Amino acid sequence: MSHQYLITSDIATWTLRGQQVILRADLNVPVDHDQILDTFRLEALLPTLELLCTKDATIHLITHYDQSLNSPITDLLTRWFAYAGYRSPRLHIHENLRLSPKEKCKDHLFAQTLARGMQWYIDDAFGTLHRSDTSLTILPRYFPQNHRSIGLLVERELAHLVPLITSPQRPYGLLLGGGKIATKLPYIIRLLSHVDYVFICPNIASLFIPSQSDRFPQDLIDLANSMLSHQYATKLFLPTDYLVSTAQHTYQYKSISEITQDDTVIAIGPDTVSAWLPYLSSLATIVCNGPMGFAAEPITRSTLQQLLDHINSNIPHIIIGGGDMTLAVHTLIREPRIEWHSTGGGSLLALLSGSPLPALDALSQPEIEE
């Protein structure tokens, strides 16, 4: 666990009256029918915006979001922030960074374009600190080192999460599911040596079901199988039964041996829930990242709700990671008792596993002279 970040924001010390500030945020929020479904990440950014406004800065907000969205997300964000009291000419929200293929290529010309006319750079995108995109790792280096900083959101995240690296309350467990499997799996392997229990849910758990192997690249299957021979493999808890969607578009609970190639694994089954609850009861700390099931179909989230209810009632220190899991918790749990809601999913696992955070590292790297 060699990377242990505990740094503070420098914004409070800056003189910004009349200055142009570029603020990299992570506003990849869920949207449906031109409605923002969860504003958690937007609300988390407000303290940084408020501080910049009190310093009379002009803020240029840049972010990425899901390119598959048909909704005019930039317009939705503009309206939401205007309603919160932040509007032009004080705040300018720019178009989706990932509309340009150069964002993913560490492109210096693209970084120079973004930096043009800007005097200060702030990274307040905790959810993307584990990425190496142009706006995260190249753009900050076009500013003097004393003109770049993390924002207040990232500062709060690090303050709450770094103690989980250095001195977690034990026993300490992880409940992990959801997508972005290729990103998460290496972090999980690194975390095996640091935590006491790891409960693996779909979609990650599907890697360990023989009939589902054709759905994944072979290198990912091999990496998953290597976990089973890991020196800490006894910390892994894999499901024994699952809720699946069959070829006939019905939901059924099946054991691993009953799952066919045509089935789609959705969630864990009731036998798995019963087996896991005693171990969950023993935990002092748990990090939950990545929900299972479909938000629009409550039947697919029945076992997730059982797990979250039990966690909420029995574990003192609960950390929720990622926008999808945050939305699931607030939808399924009447009075959530959460110690910390993190805006990051993959970045949360990267930080806790001691993996490098390229966007954070870039803030201390030498300036690039044009």
C-alpha cells in the first residue's frame, strides 16, 4: 500500500478576483427523459463553487459524461447549477470532454486548447483520479505548480478515505458488484491483502460461472481464476445461487450448475444471502461499491435490499462508493446510516488498494513549457 495520499486544497490561499479558473469535475450523473435522477455529485461540488465565487473568480467547468446519453446533458447541468445560484457570467459549463477522441489520448494540443486563456487549474473530479485522460494528467501541467490544486470535494474524500488505508476498524469487508469489471478486478486482487472479507456480487461474480465464460475476454477470466489460487483466496465469498434472466425472459433463482449459457446473471440468490449475513454481522467496517439488479425492476433488487438492510442495521462504519450504489442505497433503504458517501467507484477502489492515482500525481509534476 505504497500510495497514501493525504493532501489539502490550496484554493483558500489563492487571489482570484477577475481570474479565469478551469475546474475539472466528474458530473457523469444518471439521466432519464431529460431528468437528472441523482444530484449527489452535483451537490458535492457546491462548496468548491461557493469558495471560488466568494473570491470573484470566473469558473470554467469541464467534465465528461456518458456519450450514449441522448439528453442535452450540458443544458440540464446549466439549468441545475443556475437554480442552485451559479450561472453565467460567473460559471461557464463546457461541452462533454469525451466528444473529442483526444481526451482519452493524453493529447498535448488538446490540453493546450483547454488551457488557453485560463490562469488556474483545479481537479475536483474524485471519480476519475484513477484515469489518465488529457484533462486530468496533461492539462494541469500547462499551469505553474502553484496555480494548480485539488478542490474541496477531493480534499474531503481523501480526509475520509485515507484512514481506511492506514488504520481501518476491523474486521473490514468489501461488498463489490456492478460493471467496469476490467477496471475493478486488479484493485480487488490488491485489496485482498488489506481487508478481511470480500463479497463478490454480479456482474463481477459472473466471471466465476463456467457457463458464462464466453461473455468475457479470456485474459479477464484468467485474472479472475488467479484470485482463487491467491494466498488470501479464503477471504473471497462467491455466491452459490443467482437470480437470472432466462432465454424466455423470465426471472428464476438458480444454482451455479443450473445456469446455462443463455441465462443472464442479474443478482445473488436467497441461499447466498443467508450464508453471508453472519459474516457481515461480524464486520466493523464495510465498503460497498457497485449495485446489482435493475433500478427500474424492484424484483431484481430484492437480495440487494436484504444485504443493505442488514448492513445498515449491523455494521458501525459504512462507506458507499459510486453514484449507482449511492442511488440504490437512497432508493432501497428508508433511513440510511452511512458514514461516508464517496463520489467515486473505481477511484475509491484504486485509492484503497494503494494503486497509483495518475490525476493526483499529475498535480505535482513539472510544468510543461509551451
